[in-house]
Amino acid sequence: MDVVHEMIRYDHMRHINVYISKVRFLKEHMHGSFELSFVLEGNAQFSQGAKTRTVHPGDIILTNPYEPHSYVARPDAPLVLLTMHIHKLFLRRYVDCVPKLIFDSGRIENLSEEDYDALVQLLIQTAQAYFESDLFRQFDALGYATILLGKLVSVLDWTLEEKLDSSEKELQKNRVQRLISYIDENYRQKITLSTLADMEGITTTYMSHFFKKAFGVSFQTYLSTQRLEKALVLMHDKSLSMVDICMNCGFSDSRYLEAACKRTLGCSVSEYRKRLEQQDDSEKEVVGDGLHEEFGRKASLKLLQEYLDKHPAIGRACLNTDAGRGNE
């Protein structure tokens, strides 16, 4: 089965995305972010590469960037997941090894009670700050996310990608990482297959085949999707016209942006911008065909509070930490 390259939308904060969703089925996919999920409700078979395990309420799940993973929930117990994406380029200007980090994600199943509680607390605090409407709570979300990433480094085994062996598989993986980083840094400019082939010292034909095999889509589709991801963030700014957004995201014509929006989201740009105006007040936003439902921010805060009411020890820990920071 082909692995889908998922487009992560960073609508509210650069390189950080948090949401709560109800999951019945998610086909095998990957993306350029560390993904940390916490099971609030339900059970599912979780597959990560060649390994499969059953996840239950209270489990923490960690995947590395570009690590294929999937969920199949029990029909009578769909998952309710609190999920946080931290892009591999997060903090790279300050801690240059972050894009090269690879965690031993299997170790997260065997954390001490103290480390487990600390990770859950930090994840919930990040989510609360992220979901709240107060602009300055974004500082808290950024701070908690940074501490959370540091905590993962301190409690899990990890390696740096450059220290891996030089087998053909790892060489290809390193090439994928270079291509992703290059496109992420240069998507506003004109990029062609020839550009990437010259950078890697291979033919354009070989690059085309390599790209399709590694990413599951053609180079042009991937580039268009990345540009759309950036455009979706800018669409929140009502002062920006279609032309402004296109110029800032590498689309040479608004028709290409419209086509990418309809292909990926199933709606026009104007329809999407109308949905944005209603999103914060909606109880939930249904993504795809109903197998994956993503809750709006107000509903997410309510779900978090319900969880904390059932687990008062974690709730008290979150409140005590916020009080210590002088928050509210």
C-alpha cells in the first residue's frame, strides 16, 4: 500500500500544530513533523513501520518525521486523540541538531510514572494555551512546546541522523531529508526537477522516479501541496488578496492556487475563507469522509477540561505550574 504524504497545516503558530480528533481509520501516512499523541478515549491498532500494537486511553504515541504510521479503531470505540505536531525545523536556528533528531519511539511505552506524568502535563498545557483565543497565550504554547521537546530528549534514547550507517537505505533517506528542507526553504522561488537533480548530481529522469517512489506523489504535486500549506495560513489575513497570497507562496497564477485548493480540500479559496470565519465558533470540523473528525478550538478546550475533571491530579499539576508562571 502506498504511503500518503500528509500536509500538516500550521494555521495558528509556525511549526506547531495541536488538535483533538475522533479517529476511526487513518491510512498509512507520514509527514515532516514529530507527532506526539495522547489517547483520551477509545482503542485502536496502531501501526508504525513494521510494528503494530493496541493503544488504549492514557497511552502516549510518538512518531518521528517521515515515519509511516496508521490507525484502525474498534468500531464501538473510536479514538479521541490529543495530537501535537512539532515540525522538524522547529528551533533549528537555536538548536541546530533538532532537524536531525530521531527518537527511539518504542521507549515511550516504558516511561517511569514521573516522566509519563510530566509529558502528559506538558502536552495538555501546550494544548490549552494553543486553543485559547488570547493572543499572548501563544507565548505559553511556544514555551511549553520547547520544554516538551527538551523533555523527550532527556527521557528517551535518540540519535542524530548524520551518525546513522551509510547503507543505501539511509543514503536515500538522507536525500529525502535534503529535498524536503530545500523545498521548504525555497518554495517561493521557481523550483524544477532539474534544480533538484543538479543539486543531487543525478539525471532529471532518475530524480522523477526517485521522488515519486519516496513521496508517493509527483514532484509537482508535492510542491503544489507545500505551497498550498503556506497559502492556507495566509488566508486567515483578510487584508491579503489572492494575488498577494500567490506571490508570497510561489504560485505564478491564482488559477494554480484555486486548482490546488479544490484538489486537496474539495472547495474553492473563497469557500475555504468563509469556513475560516466560522471555524472558531463551530463545535467541530469534519475532515475527509467522516473517518477522521477534527474538533474546533472551543470544543477541544471543553474536551480537555472534561478529561482534567476525571483526572484531578493532572489538573492540579497544570494549574500549579501556570500559577508559578504568573499566568492568569
